[in-house]
Amino acid sequence: MSSEFVISMAESGVWTVLLVAGPLLIIALGLGLLVSIFQATTQIQEQTLAFIPKIVGVLVALVVFGPWMLSYMTNFAYQIFNNLHRYIG
């Protein structure tokens, strides 16, 4: 196994993680920003107010993006297991 091959596999794994986790993180970031703007305009400084919209938003996004995320991860795992003979030898 060459160093280029290992770097290529690591790059593929990092991209898979970013693509799978990206939608959930972007939604949590957007909802956190909206709640922060709401708190700043109404001067409500409750620390726990931001958690409920983020949790609900991420759960909804998980329901919406879940099948796509699962298929992307299973395709990545399939590629790894299908080419296992190249990794060992």
C-alpha cells in the first residue's frame, strides 16, 4: 500500500464525513443564528432558548436527509469492502 493510496482513502473518508454531516450542521448553524438574532432584538437572554429549535431542526433534517445520508454511507462502505483485496495485498 503506497502513501498516495492511504492519503486518497483518508481524503475520501473525510469528504464522506463532511457530506453526510454537512446538512445537519448547516441547519443547526442557521437556526442558532436565527435564535440569536431573535434574542438580540427582544433582549431575551435565556441561555437554554437556543437548544430546543436546534434539536427540533436537526431531528427534522435527519428525517428528511436520513435516507440520502444512509445510502451515501453504505455506498462508501461497499466500495471499501468491495476493494478489500487491494488494501491487504
